[in-house]
Amino acid sequence: MNRAIPGTVLTGTAQDLLHIDQMLDSLFLAGGMTRSQVVTITGLEPYMVQNWVKRGFLSPPAAKRYSKRQLCRILNINALKNALPMERICGLLTYVNGHLDDESDDLIDDSDLYTMFVRLVSRVEVREASDSWPELIEKELANYAEPAPGAKDRVARVLQVMLLAWASASLRAEAEALLNTI
């Protein structure tokens, strides 16, 4: 069964979501992505992406091309914007990545954060394990190397908030769809 890939207009199977890092890598075989490619994948309006750069939510594209890291920052924001206000999303990302327009102070690469999030969503959706969300997050972070003391804890908390926000938005959409049938 196909399901939405968080933050995108694309769909994939549960297996696709577990291998999201390979899917993303294939998008960048030719280098960076143009803004029109980014908006095609995300469903965002071009001005929104441009506005997020102007507001410092992500660094400007190099030579008008977005990197995988930048795309994943956009996907993280887009996946959460239906559940959290933008200032809360930025606060959440700042908690693990310091200044949002400076990648040198990041505790985790945005592409790693996004791929972990998508894999967790897949596991939660298919109820693959009887583990609790914190246990699933702990397993996902098993190979994460802390760049600073306490980083793993911070990343785990951010992933838990992201999962709860995603679940909240999903349940809300499901309730609205059901309400429309009444």
C-alpha cells in the first residue's frame, strides 16, 4: 500500500520509506536541485521556499541549486507545518542545529534527521514493532555518534516531537475526512 512520504507530495510503500536515504540520493545524482524541482517534490509555492531562505530557516542555495541537506530541512519543515506553528518548528530545529542558516553548528545533518524521521514514521504506520516510540527512537539512534555531550538526547527529543506532530496532523486529516462523510 502506498502512503505519503512526509513533507512531500510523493507516495511510496512502507519499504520505500525505510530506504528513504537511497531515494533521496538518487535525486541528487546530477548535483543539486533547482527551486522548481524542490517545489515539485514538496507541493510548496516557490515564494514559500524563497521566503524561508530570506527568513533564515535555511541557508541560501549555492548557484541556485539546493543541496540534499537543504532539501531535507525544507521537507522537515513542510512535514511539521500542518501541526505546529512555524516559530515552534524553527525552535525545534534550532534545539538540535543552532543557527538555522549556518550548518557548521548542527548536532545532526538535516538529511540524517529527515531519514530517521521517515523511517520512524514507516515503522509506526505499519506497527512493525510493539516497541514504544521512545524505544523505536532509541533503536534508530543506535549508530548516531554524538558530536557533543547530550546531543543524542536532544535529537531523540526532537524526533519524538516530530513523530507526535506528524501523528497529530495525520489524525486530524483522518478525522476531517471522516467528518466529510457524515
